[in-house]
Amino acid sequence: MIKKDGSISDNIEALVETGKVFIEDTSVSIEEEDIIIRTLPNGNEERLVVLDRGFYRGMHGIPDNYQVKVEKESKYKSSLNSSTGQTYNINNQSGKINIHSTDQSINYTLTAKDEQLFKTLKDLARSIDDRGQLEVTIDELRDNIGKETYAEKYNKFIQSAANHMTVFAPFIPMLSKFLLK
């Protein structure tokens, strides 16, 4: 047996069944998460993790004993790995999650007029940028309305459109209003 502290106890007599190990020697110290190693007839080792030491006080001629609840180490480790995270089912419009915090963001729904603004910007971008980079920047700008990242996308758009500012200048005040949202 390998203890949690790394110490080893050898030659402990036990009866092993699926999910349980019976040990009559109560002088053995057994704790949860100790590893019981059993050598199989073919020489391989089976490693069992102690889930519950299961000490039972003897009575009516039955001596004190351990009925140790165990699980194969491989199964125990895989259950630890799969249970470390938590599953959250989100059923809301925004898809936002707040854990130990308050949502300070603002949800903004684009109006038909806003949608038309971005359509016009994309049409203009297509007419002056055959590589499509301005159009991608406009999509990013639209997708970040109401988010903290909008200012960053706004600045990226201004920099990308700098060589064509005479075309985009009339639209800047309309895009700037989203900075306040």
C-alpha cells in the first residue's frame, strides 16, 4: 500500500472483491486516497484507490476489520479529470455568464437604420478595396457594438480607412455614437 504521504506498507493480507477490500489487520493505517497495490497471478499489478476506509468495530465474535471501498486507479483518475470542470447551460439572449460579478455591459440591438449604415459602409469598402480588408474591418466593427472591444475595432477601422477618409468621413459621427453605448 502506498500512503498519501509516500510511505509504503508491505505484505498486508486482504481479500479483494470488486469495489471492496477486506482487511482484518486493524493496526494498518488506511486513509482515503491511499493506493492499494495487488500483484496478480501473471505478475501484473492492479492499483486501487481507497475511497472509504470502512472501519468496523467487531461484535459477537467478529473482530474489528476494514471493509475498504476502492476503485481502480485508472477509473478514479478519469473521473477526477472529467469532474473538475462544471457544466453551465446558458439559456439567455446575450450568452453572457457572470460568476461572482455584476454585468455592467449594455446590450445594444441594431436598428434598421444601423443595419443600413453598415451595409452602405460595406458597399463603399467593396468599391475601393478589392482585397476585402476594409469590409472585414467593418464586420468586426459591427460585431463589437456594445462590447468593451468596440473602441479598439473603431480605431482599427479609422486607421484602415485613413487613405479613403473623404469617402468615409460623413459616416464617422454615426459610428462614433456607438462609442458611448
